[in-house]
Amino acid sequence: MGIFSKLAEWLGVKRKECNIVVVGLDNSGKTTILNKLKPDDSQTSDIVPTIGFNVENFSSKSLQFNAFDMSGQGRYRNLWEHYYKDCQGVIFVIDSADKLRMPVAKDELDQLIQHPDLVSKRVPVLFFANKMDHRDALSSVKCSTLLKLDEISNKPWHICASNAITGEGLDEGVNWLSDQIKSYLRDLERRRR
């Protein structure tokens, strides 16, 4: 990195880049959330189920995110693990109105947390308890209890109630994730020295 790049980054003109994976069961709202996080002029009105994965980009105040939007359909979930090694953060989207598949989401979360490429890394995990606008949606506290998030002790995590259509809860979550990733990247840099 050149001196001008470092200066621009230090002054806050240039955002640091990071890779995140966005996972969750099919129809949980992953693509809709990422669409809402993009600038208004980049958003699309046609959201279709993701097949395989897509790469989306969005920014926070201090980071440029390269988000790997992974398909949540059962036959594609084995692709998730191929993106864990190079990620600096995870967004796990939960359909809070889908009580029947909460155990499936729990199983997928357990596999993610215990995966060899993530188990020893302090990669932050942001949970969006999505679809809070549904009448029968579970609260973020109830989602946290069902997924046993309190048992995650080796990674920073946070859960936000969200509505991907209106954007409610998204900024709070992304701000938390940005802070955690910046801290994670600083720790990695210190260890390399």
C-alpha cells in the first residue's frame, strides 16, 4: 500500500475493503437485505431467489463490503464453506416468521461455527432476525434463545430485529459489524508484525 493510499485511509477518504458471507435458509431475506444496503440508485425492484451465489457491494461509513450472497436452498448450502477462509465477517439471516425451520437454521449455524476455517478465528457474526413485520414473527430474543446464541463464546455476535423491505434494523447491524471487523482487522495486523 502506497503512502497516498495509507494517508487517504487514515483521513477516512478511502474505505478499507472486507469480505463477508451472507448466509441463511432460503427465503430468509438475504438478497433483499443486501439490495436495501446498496445506494438507492443501485437497488433493483426485482428480487429473485439466489442460485449458487452473487457478489454484492455496499459501504458503511468506514468499510467497503464485498458481500457473498449465498443461496440458502438445501442443495447449495455446501457452497457456503468455500467462502469462509477469506471472510472477515458473517451475516446470518433468520426468517423470524418461519418457526418450523428454526431447527434447520440452528443446524446450519452449528456447522458454520464449527467449520475448520472459522472455528479458531474471531470473525464477527451478525444475525438479522428478519421479517419482523409479520404478525407471527418471533422476537429477536426468542430467535436468539432457539438458536442458542448465548453458547457462542469464541466469536463476537449480535442480533438485530430487521425488516428487509423497509430497512428497519439494518443500519444498526451494519454499524456493529463494521466496528467489529475494523477491530478484527487491527488485531490481525498486530499479529502479523
